[in-house]
Amino acid sequence: MLINVLIVVILIIGAFFTLVGSVGLLKLKSPMARLHAPTKASTLGVGSLLLASMIDAFAHREPSLHEVLVMAFLFVTAPISANFIAKVHIHRRSNVDALPPLPEGTEWATLDAPPDQKIEPSEGLR
Amino acid sequence: MTRHIFKRLLPHPMLTLLLVVVWCLLNNTIGPGAIVFGAILGLVIPAVTAPYWPDRPSVPQPWGMLVYIFIVLWDIIVANVVVARIILFKSNADMKSAWVRIPLDLRKPEAITILAGTITLTPGTVSADLSSDGTELLVHALHAPDPDAVRDEIKSRYERRLKELFE
Amino acid sequence: MIDIALYIAFGAIGLAQVLAMVRLILGPEIGDRILALDTMVINAIALIVLVGFYWGTQVYFESAIIIAMLGFVSTVALARFVLRGDIIE
């Protein structure tokens, strides 16, 4: 009985955080700010849902652990995709006017390319 | 000599262990069959892929790494609640997003990767870019009235621990 | 009791999926669209996990893992295409 209450609480927490991630994606105004909401809220949300499913399997069905695999995979890949999307924003100068300056001779890696290899952000992609 | 053979057979011991565990989890059983087949995969895959991966990355003390993982997991939970409050109850006009520049003391690529991943997973901050000489990290903070405080917290809470673990 | 919580979770994640789709259509930047697709993949994983939970079977986990992997690879491929104009150099 107590374990059911625990499962319900974790399920609701997971659904809530997944929803908050998407609400943030829709509500926030600048592209970089939008990056914050889904990459994290969703990972914790899906993590909680998987945890609830695992507890339920141990309590009511045959024990199962492979939810851990999905969880670990999501937690490892979320920062990498977030980093790639941030690089896209920097490359397309979406929010970049205020990038902090660096000491002379270095440049942020995404903007730093030899002049002949520089790829300008194309206007065609939308 | 024995050390040489050992290195030839098991170029990446942690990868072998990881493959056995992942195979058991995929099968969802911990029986002799799964462990033996996982061990075969764990021996063959590192041996076949070893030429593409010549250096063995140094593995820091497992115990310290475990403590670090639990600290980060706790921070993820706490900070998620904070960010959910910001998203739901703060108007867009009140939000003070800021770019933060973090000078790095870490030099090993593995340590910098773990630091950047930690910064992204703890909500409120996303690591966006590295300077071209790899000594500065660019971080975007969702709501930071005081960017210097964000920088100091990251440096004292995560980077100091990683420096102890890796160097 | 768990059934009711599952219905609430289905509703919340379905709504989250719709919100992400609105962002996918609105844009305005290409980075926003990639991010919206990534969010939709994560929400789809959540829905698959919930279906497996609701029907009490384990068969859906393989599909959850495969969608997680495909979603990650497609996000990285899209971002790389925008960054470099090419995926494999």
C-alpha cells in the first residue's frame, strides 16, 4: 500500500517536470534561454517515470533493471545534444552580441576558423 | 611480461566491465549464460577497437567518483525545483540571463568533459563553448543577477573536486 | 490508484508533446526547431515507458532504448549539418 503511494508520487513528479520542460520551451523568449528548460526538466522527468516503472516491477511483477540503461543513456547524451544546439545558436549569431570577450589571440572555438574555411551562417535555413 | 600480455588481452578493463554489465541489463537477467556471453563480448570488442583508441584514459579513484556522482544527482534534483519555479512564476521581463566566462584550472580533456556535462545537467546553467586554446569555458545562465557568484560556485563546488580526483 | 496517476501522466506528457510541436512550427530559429524535435523524442520515450508500465509488459523497453539512440544521433546530425554544411567530413 505504502509502495503504491510512493509510485504514484514519483509518477506525478515525473509527469510534472516533463510538462514544465515543454512549457519552458514555449514560454521563454530568447533562444539560449529556451535551451535550459527541456534539456534538464525532461531528463529528470523521464528519469522519475523510469524509476516509478522500476519500483512497480519490483513490487508487483518480476524484478527488472533495464530501465537503468535508458536512464543512464539519457543522462549521458543530454549534455552533448544541449552543447551542440548551443553551438548552433552561437554559429548563427542568435544571441551572441553579448558574448564575453577573451584575451587577445584566442576566440570562442565555434567562431574560430581559418579565414578560408569560415562557413557563414546561411540565411536560407530556417 | 605478464603485464604486457594483460595489456594486450584487456586494453580497456573498465570498458570490459561496462560491456558485461550492459549486456546483463539488456537481457534483464543475471544468469551464467548472460555473464559468459557478456564476457565474450567484453573481451572481443575492446580488442577489435583498440587500434582506434590507443591511450587508456586514467580512471580516477572509484570511491571519490561515486561521491561526486551522488553530489551531482542531489544538485540536479534541488536545482530542477528552482528552475521549475523560475519557469512557471517569473515573467520574461524579470529574467536576467547572462553569459558567464569560467577560467579553467583543469587541463585533462576527460576532466573538462565531465565538468561541462555537470554544468549542463545542473539546471540553470548550460555549458556552450570552449575557447580555442581550451583554457576558458563559456556558460549560459538562465537567471543570474550576479554572474560572478555563478562562476565562483561552479569553481568551488565542482571544479575543485574534479581537480582532486584527476590531478 | 496507480491507474489514475497513469492517466494524469499520459495527459501531462501528451500536452507537453503538443507544446513542443507548437515550438517546432513557430521556430523562429533553426536551433529552436532542433531543440523542439529533441524534446519531442524525449517525450515520446516517456510515453512508451508509460505504455509499457500500463500494460505491465517489458517488450517496450527495447523500442525506448532504440528511440533514445536514434533521437540523440539525429539531433547531433542536424546540429552538425547546420554547423558545417556537411555531416561526415
